[in-house]
Amino acid sequence: MLDSFVKSKENEHEKLLRFLYLAPVALLEIDASGNIHLMNGYASGYLMPLSKTGELTNLFDLLSETDIDLSELVAGFASETGTLLKDRRLRCALPTSNPVYFSLTVERLSTERYLVAMSDITVQVRQEERMSIMIEQEALQRGRAEIASEVLHDIGNAITGVGTGVNRLLGETLWPEEDGLVRLERMFKESYAPLCSTLGVATTDALLRYMTELRATLTARRAELNKNLQCTAKTVAHISEVLAVQRKYVGDQAEQPYVVMPLVQLVEDAISMQNAALEKRRISIRRQYNDESASVAGTRSGLVRVLVNLLRNAFESFDRTEMAEEPCILLETSCNTDRTRVLLAMSDNGGGFTVDPAELFELGVSKKKNSNGIGLFACQKIIESHNGRLWLTSDGAGKGAVAHIELPIQEEQGT
């Protein structure tokens, strides 16, 4: 009977040990001094990088350089049993790599026995850090958008005033001075005979010739000014169009409803917003729109933000490259055979790249100097939120690059 009882207890102990070693978390049994009596494979795997000597004998020593003084917590815990720590986040600095993070739970089983559970939460913490960076960046963008909105409003008012003044000047058929000379010239011609008898023929002819030449000069100057005013009016109209587009998308961080719009229209809006940069760098845009009617559903601001970012990446690629030919961007659209998805390919003849394209979409990764590496990461997330795909290809250094965007086609209402 006693042997059976002993064997039963041994079996239970063996099952407990098997559970301890096979559990998908790190489990340790320590005493009040931190000495490790039992631990499973996960625990040894987690703790070995923290050991300076290669030994795993005392948990307090292994965690001595973290932000938790476990020995002090154990010494100060008054209850005979209970929870000392529950899911406490622990940061562990490693000498040869980035820090790792653990979730730590400590249970007191008796005065000399403690059960410690550890989970590796490094991936979760880094995702939280990335999200924090994105939230901070979003807040910064919102602030910039508010400032930009106010600036655009003021510029718009000024441009409207300029446009009104230009149109008023264009509406004047004659200047007052020119009109006065026309009247005076007409009067001289109508009173030519009396003036000749009074002033003499030579004097009258000289005065009439002077007024005619002066009036012709004013007319020519007015024509030249009108020509310049017409050019100015066109420039003002173009600036007004660009401002209208900028105003439409300046709040691109705000939540906006989904609308259905042609993809080509979004592309052209993005180009309009970058006209100054295109002209400054003498970049030509070639278009090959095979289906201009293909529409997509999404937020205008989000999709245009992606397109503007991709255009700027191409600009900066040109800036970093010794160009043997004129910089050029080719925009092509096409649809799949059953016309359910539309593809935009934005090709440039810039510097290209040799790295794995997937790396360029990682948060914090960038080929550009002084870049936070958020642009492409955010662009991909925006496209994915629209049930689409964004990827990059290149034939190598100096051979240009292609940005591909694929989105589902959404038929416009009423079509």
C-alpha cells in the first residue's frame, strides 16, 4: 500500500516536471535567495544571453541590471503565499544586440519556494514603439496640415485679390490718358484749318504729329501690358487651381469618407501638387493611360498622399544620380482581364536600387539621408487599407525603378 502511494506521488511529480519542461512559457522555481532549483528550456533560452559567466544559478544575479530589484521585492513581501508581480514588463539590455523585453510574473508558493513565469514580449514592445512613432508622426502631420491650411487660406485670399486686379485692368479698353489724347487728336483734326490760320501750318502739323505719335506709343504700351496681364492672369488661374487641389488634400490626416473616383484623376491631382518641383528639376512626365475610366474607392487624401510620396521619391532619386539623359517619369495604367483591378506603374530613369525591395517598406529603413524611414511604410499601409498592393522593382543601380500600385476597381454609381 505504501509502495503504491509512493509510486503515485512519483508519477504526479513526473507529470508536473513534464508539464514544467513542455510549457510554452519560461517557468522557474527559485528560493528566497534567488537560487534556481528548476527551470524549463524556455527559461534557459531566455536567461542565457543575460548571463555574464555562462551559468544559470541565481535569478537575482541574472536580472541585476534590469529595472526590477527582484531580491528586494521578495524580501519585502509579507504574505506567506500570493502574487508578488503579475505581467510586469522587464527590459533587459544585451551587450551584443538590441534589448529584449519580458513579461514577468512571480508567485510565492511558500516561505522558501517561488514560481516565476516569463514570456518574451519583445516583438509586441517593438510594434508598440513603431506605433508610437507613427502616432507621433501623424500628430506632427496634423499640426503641419493646420498650419498649411491657414497659410493656403491667406495665399488664396491674396491670389484672389491679384486676379481681381488683373481682370479689372484687362477690362479697360482705353487708359484715361490715351482716351484724352484720342479726343485731343480728333479735335485738332476737326479744327485743323482754324488752328493753321492761328498757329501756322508748320506748328499745327508738328503738334498733331506729336499727339499722334504719343497716342500710338501709349496704345503700344497698353497692348504690351495687356499681353503681360493675360500671361499673369493665366499664371494666377494656374496657382488658384493648384491651391484648390492643395486645399482639398491639406487635411490628409483627418478621417475622410470613402468616395469613388477615377485613378487617373488622383494621379493628375498629385502631379499638379508637384508642378513646381517638376519644372525646377526639368522632369518630363509621360502618360500612357490605357483605361482612364477605371475608378477606385477610397479616401482622396490618403491615395494622393501615396502618389505624392512616390513622385518625391523619384525626384530625390534624380537628385542623387548623375543623369546621362533627361529625367523622365512614365505613368501607365492598365486593368486585368476581368476588369476587377487596376494597376498603376510609375517608372523613372533615376538611380534604381539593389537591396531587397521588401526592406524598403520596413519602418525606419531608408536609402535617403536625414530620413525617418516612415514614408514607404505608411504608403504601403494606406494602400493595404484600400485592399490594394504596393511594391517596388528595379533592374539595379543606375537602371531606374518602378513603383506598382494595384487597387480594386469600383464602378461609379449610375454607370
